[in-house]
Amino acid sequence: MSSFYEIIELMNGDVALARADDENNEPLVTIRFSQESLAFLGEDKFNVAKAMIEAGMEAAGDIADQQAESMLEDLADELSNTEKLMLH
């Protein structure tokens, strides 16, 4: 099942990433900028938050890829060890 995500502004002004199809719309990630940052960024806070979320999703994807590769390597090692135990 594929999910769609949206960047939303919470009642307290925080920026969040949430599933668009989630009835509770509970944020997956919340970004809170300091008052000093908000004064500097203004309305560009959404562009900065989007860039931060994209970078986080890319990093999470890289981690998932590394874990999948590691699992495949472990499985290949197990199969190789099983073949060594077989009599032909």
C-alpha cells in the first residue's frame, strides 16, 4: 500500500510531515524553529523544512538499503555454508 505524505503547519506553528490518508493525521516528523530562526526565515521556513524532510527521507532510504544488503549478504553466507555441508 502506497502512502501520500504532506507537509503541514501545526496549530503551534511547527512544520510537520504527516500521512495524507491518516485520519488522526499524527505527524511522522515535527520541525520546530526557534524565534530567532523564524525571524530570519519568515515564510521560507516551509522551504527549509521541506529540504530537511527530503534529506531525512533520503538518509532513511540509504539506511534501509544498507540493511537490505546486509540481510542478503547474511542469507548468501548461510546458503553457502549449507552447500558445504551437503554431500553430492
